[in-house]
Amino acid sequence: MAERCAVIGVGQTKCASKRLDVSVAGLVREAALRALDDAGLTFADIDAVVIGKAPDMFEGVMMPELYLAPALGAVGKPMLRVHTAGSVGGSTALVAAHLVTAGIHQRVLTVAFEKQSDSDAMWALSVPQPFAAPLLAGAGGYFAPIIRAYMRRSGAPDHVGMKVAVKDRLHALKNPYAHLHLPDISMKVVEDSVVIWDPLHYLESCPSSDGAAAMVLGSEQAAAASQAATGRRPAWVHGMAMRSEPTMFAGRDQVNPQAGRDCAADVYRQAGVTKPRADFDCAEVYVPFSWYEPMWLENLGFCEEGQGWRLTDEGATSMDGGDIPWNCSGGVLSSNPIGASGMLRFLEVALQVRGEAGEHQVDGVRRALGQAYGGGSQFFAMWVLGTEKP
Amino acid sequence: MADRPGSDQVTTLDTPIRLDYHFSAGAAATPYLRGLAEGKFVGQRCPVCRKVYIPPRGSCPTDGVATEGAEVLADKGTVTTYCVVNVPFAGQSIEIPYICAQVLLDGADISFMSLIQEIPADQVRMGLRVEAVWVPPEERGPTLASVEYFRPNGEPDADYDSYKAYL
Amino acid sequence: MPAAPAPRQGRRPVAVVSFAQAPNVRRDTAHNEVELLLPVIGEVLGNLGITKDDIGFICSGSTDYLIGGPFSFVAALDAVGVWPPKSESHVEMDAAWALYEAWVRLQEGDVDTALVYGFGKSSMGDLGKILALQLDPYVMAPLWPDPVSLAALQARALLDHGLATERDFAEVAARSRRSALDNPKAQVAYDRSADDLLGEDYVVAPLRRHALPPLTDGAAAVMLAAGDRAFELCERPAWITGIDHRVETHALGARDLTSSPSTAKAAEVAGVSAGPVEVVELHAPFAPQELVLCRALGLPVDPTGAGSTSVNPSGGPLAANALMAGGLIRIGEAAARIIDGRVSRVVAHATSGPVLQQNLVAVLEGA
């Protein structure tokens, strides 16, 4: 990295099935204003805006950043709109961070959102395309067969996915912004929920949410100024990487994609991470279906291939006594505003590193990993944040 | 338009959007679609890695070159993995539960998602050998709807090693 | 090795070293998006004698609403062949902004080359309706204003303010289509006088047919290279010495449509006025917009093209208007004139959104 970059402000909205109280502009502005306030700044202090979201058909507005420019204080400024499928929230933050590390800007506002209730996301995802194979069963129908392949390959027992579903929902109870608050969650409750895409239960899947996330990224100088003004310390970017591979190709390992492994290797090299399980104090990882936790534990090198389910099963990823808590915010299983879901992962590790995560704060976080993935697990975006200047 | 109860504030408005599109199948998909109308699976081969793609989408996704030729494949193959769908989805008229499976046709190097029928859901398994059930010739067209579904063809299950590289 | 001119922004010099575009056509029904892009990407790499393995970063620009389905960029990536996996990104914007993202990414110093591409097929749907969805979803979009009508409002404002005449629009169109006769990739090229064009009927007054861009299916790609790598790949790289982009409000009533403050600001940051402008490629889909943009860039406004700056020698968007690739094509066309040694300082402009809402300006120079 050329110049240093830090997260100096963080803002998010409460996620819900339908945020009927706000327009799209009101939703993104809510997150943006909170991030600015957190950084002790106003729109006037911002040099550029980078916004991301998943497909435009989710809201029925084409290139909505054009309409959102004034709501985000972007008039007269540079504004970029990123779209890299489900990883977009992460990629958007990375594009914004590069504007700082490249020395172009001092303070960049980055925002990601989805207002799924404004249109019909299930419809938007399955617009009939005459020559494509029909999508038979929604997103879960795509990922459940891959999960089955993981179970066959690793020999994982059937209950591991349900354990993740319970753990992340217990974490969510500590996060006031989470969409799902299920105080009565238990293995029994998950098991009794309908097996929607066998082997996946209903409660092993993510919800559909309206929500937005925002961060202010700043240079070393901007970070010092914000810290002096607010007393809140910055979270420094220690590494960032994106990787893509083709959606479908002969011999593709969909369970443990090469692009994810390469992306992790790149970001770890930059951050000097050699033993992820020991070197990170927590992680926020895109887990929209329960079994993706053990799968990504392996993909991200937290354990040997085939062993991820053991970490989950032993409780290693739980805030309740685990050595490497994953998704203390409740994760995607508890809040899924698609375009913002990746940024929420990136934002939550910033909260942890800054010691600002409230009830779901892990003690003494010095370094943490944020990961987002998208499409058919072919797009990856990651960053590593730390308390120390890199 | 719906107003918030007890308030004179407009909270939502409906804007119906209807857009019609003309899709181009493309050069590579043309023999594939014509093949479906004739009850055949036709793929294309990458001139670099020699892998056979079905449906062909114009290029080899790993080599970035155009796929070529017309490879006629068997209309039978192996279930590499699957899930059982227990809830109805919009636009689906299939009786639940149904099986959504990745089928690797013999001779192909990529699987595609298909419906499996004529077997109880709890008896479907990875490695199951299946064959295509085509709609009657007069109902076939240049679309995947020419294949009604796949069903077990009675052959012994494929060995895990024979398809594990396609998961 | 010659030295690259010092860039006004960023940490290291970055240049356009190769450009390719598909033939611009009214309706390409023979190819899907992957097949449209394959030869273009093959050519942009082939020009340099490199392969996909030599690409350090990839960024593309496209939009789902043109293609009629979500994630249109996903399948398009198969035209590159990203295996082993690559560092890759996508903007839901004209690919000129993808080039901006790639230019930023190259500043980091860990990669030296970037592939940028964009594609758009206007033939698939009803552009008049589709582009209305770019407007405010609550108060404007439900009225379905089409882009020709919005451009006509802008043209009317120019006329009413005495900033242009209908003859000016015709002169811009006549000059652009005449220039396009020399562009083998152009879609609309002819040699007709302004007088002749003024005899056409209005489509939406005050715009006659000649003032409108064609509907185009097209795609384009650019290779960027940084530092010494650019000289290794290309004898005369087109160095990006300045680049910036700005957005305005979406509220049409709050904008003065006769000016383009976002273009003026971007031009100031990019340093347009720091030297002579030999060629300018303007992304002005409607003829009157050329006049607005010239003023904003501080260039002489001369619809006949008699001035010292050659305006849209490619024919510009009036000759071929591939959405999502059109802005990148402006940069590519301008850069190509440096790469082939014809000129040494050019300006390229790209636009996005209704009636020039968002604008990007780049200055490119030879060493």
C-alpha cells in the first residue's frame, strides 16, 4: 500500500424486512449521516463518494446513485458506483480505500444498501431468460447441492449447520441493528423449522432485509484529525484484496473456490498474517447459509481442509468461549440487505478493532478479518484491519 | 398509494414497470438449441483445454477463447449433487418435494441443474445414474423445456471418484 | 527509455497502451454479450502481443437494465477467461469510470497493467423506457420521460438563452457524420450539408433527426499500463496526465441545463487548460450537448469545426452510441491518436445519466 488508510467513521441502519418509514434516499442518508457523525465530520468534509449495491432490479431504479447524489452530499464531487454481486459491499469499501491509499483523496464516504422491499428480489433474481436453464428453486437451490458436496467430502455430521444457525442468532441478540432477534433460538427450534432446501432448514438461511451501511475512510492526517475531535481511534487497513474466477467451468471446486484461497493469501501476505486462527481476534465472514461457516473456515485457512466443521462443532467460533469468534454481529444469517451485507462485514470488523462494538465487542481485538463473497462463490473481497498503524 | 394510518403522509406508491427484451442466443448456443428441438444434447469443445461445455455460452470460461464444433452427447449422465426442495417457489408448478440436481452428462465436462422425477425424494443420492425424459417430438422446441426431467436409468451408481472433480 | 510526462494526480504515471472496439451496429442478433466481447478483448491484448496472463487488474462497466437481467457482467467475464483467479471489479456505469477505477488501482504500485472493457446492446429493449428508470423513482420515473424529450428540453434552453441556433445543431451533426466517413467502426456516416439537414422534420422539437444519436450495439476495451511497463508495451503510450469526474443533482429543475459545471470542475482538476488541446473526443450523444461541453471545457465553440481543436474526429456518439462503452470509446479514440503519433495532447470526456448529469474528463499526452 502506498499511503495509509483507516476507517474513521462507521454508520449503519437498523435492518428490517420493510423499512417503509424511509425512501431509498432516506435509508442511505441515515447510514451516511451516522458515519459522518461518528467521524466528527459533515458532508462538506468529504472528497468523494463510492456507493455499492447488488442488482438495480432489486429496487427498480436504474443506476440509483444518479438519483442518490444529492442525498449523499455528492453534488460537485466524484461519485463511483460499484456492482460485483453479493461481494459488492466489500468491493465498494475497497474501491473507496484505494482512493485514499493511492493518494487521490483524504476523506472518502462509502455507502452500500439494499431496499429489497421496494421491488421483489426473488423476481429480480429470476427474470425469465429464454436461453438460460431455468432457476429451479431460488438461491438456496443453487447453494444447497454445494453444501451437500461439502458434507460428503468432509464427512461432517448433519447437526453442524444448525449449530451455526443458533450461534449467529445468539450473537445477533447483542446487536441492536440486526434484523432477526430470535431469543428462543435453539437446536430444537432450527431442527423443527421446515427443511426448505434439504439439507438446509429454513432457519439455516438468511432473511431478506432492507438496510444500509456506511463508512468514512481517511488518510493518516484525516485519521489523526478525527481522533482528536471525537476521541475514537481509527481502524487501520492492513491489507485488502479482490479475486474473481469464472462462475462455471470444468473441474471448478465450488466448495473451496481457488479465488477465495488466493484472495486470503494475498490479504494475509499484506497484513503479515501467517496463522489466521491465532493472528486474528475475530472475523466477520459472509455466511448466508449456515454451512458456509465451516466451508469458509477451510477456504480462509483457519484450519486444514475437511476440518472446518470441527471448529464450529467445538464452539471455536462462538463469542461464548470460542478462541476465534466469527460473526459476533449475527452475520448475514441475521441481517441480509444484499448489497450492504458485504459492507456490514467490513464495517463490523472496524467496530471490533475500534472497540466500539458494544455488547457484541470481543475483548482486546487487535486485528480482524472481513470477508464478502458473491455470485456462485466466484467473487471475493477481503480486508484486514488492525489497531496499529501498518 | 397507501398512507400511514393516522397520518396524512404518503408512505408508498406503486409504479408498475413492464419492459420487454429481445434476447440473442448467440452463435455458440444455436446448435445447442437446435439440438434440443431434435431431442439431442449438443455441446461445444474448447480448442485449448479440450473440455466440452453444455450449454455452450460462447467461450471457454477459463481460457477466454471461443468454443467450437458440435459435440453430440448422450442423453444420460450422473447426479453429482442435489437438494430436495420442500417449498413452492413462484412460477414453479412442480409438486413438492422435488429434486433439484446437478447432472453431468456422459461426455460433458460441466454439470447443469435439472429436475429429477420417477424416484422418491429420499432415495435420490449422489452418483445416481439418470436419463433424460424428452417431451413428445411434436412438442419439442429450441428450449430446455424439451427435456421434461431426468429419471433413474437403472444403471449401477457411479463411483464417487468418477465425478468428484465436478463438485 | 523516454520519460513519461508528470501526472497531475496520483503517484505514478499510467497510460493507455491499446484500444479496440467492436463494429458499432444497429442490431447485433448474431452474438450474445460474451461473443460480442471476445474479439474485442482478443484484439486489445493482441495489439500488444500479450495474453490474459499478463493482466494485473480487470475492471468493466455495464448495466443490467440494458441486458434485461441481473448480473449481466458475470457472464461477460467469461470472455476474458479469469483462470487462475484475478483481481477484478465492475462498475454499474459507463466503462470510462471502470477506467478511472483501474487508473486508481494502478497507483498502488503492486500491479502494472489493467484491462478495462464495457459493452451495451441498445437493441434488446425499449431505450426510451429503460432510461426513464434512471430518474427519481418517486416523482419523475412514473411519468416515463424519454431521453430524447429531456435532451430537447436542454436544446430549447440553449436556444432561448441565445447560446445556440438550430443551424448550430445541424452543423455539429453534419461535421460529425462527415468525420465518421473515416471511421470504419462508425454506424452513421454521411456527407450532407447543414442546410440539407435543416430540412428534416422534428423528432421532438427543437431536435431534428440529425441531432439524435443512433441506437447502437457495441463493446470496447482498453489496456492501461503504468510506468516503464507502458514503454515496454507501446512505443508512444498515451499518458493520462489528469483525470477527474463529478456528478450533479438528479433534479432537472434544479440544474441550469445550458451549462455543465461538473464538466468544468473535472476539467479544472484534470488540467485541460494547462496546454493546447489538439483533439477532443466528447461524449455528447445529442448534437446540442457538444456546445455545452465545449464551453465547460474552455474550448472554442465552433460547430463547423474550423477551430484549432479537432472535435470528435471519430464522429463521436452521433456516429455510434454504444451505451456503457461510449465513454470508454472516447478515451480510446483520443488515445489512439497519440499512440499512432498524429498528435501529442488530447482531451477525452465521458458522460452518464440524464442530460449530462455526471461527467468525466481526462487529459492524455505523448511523452
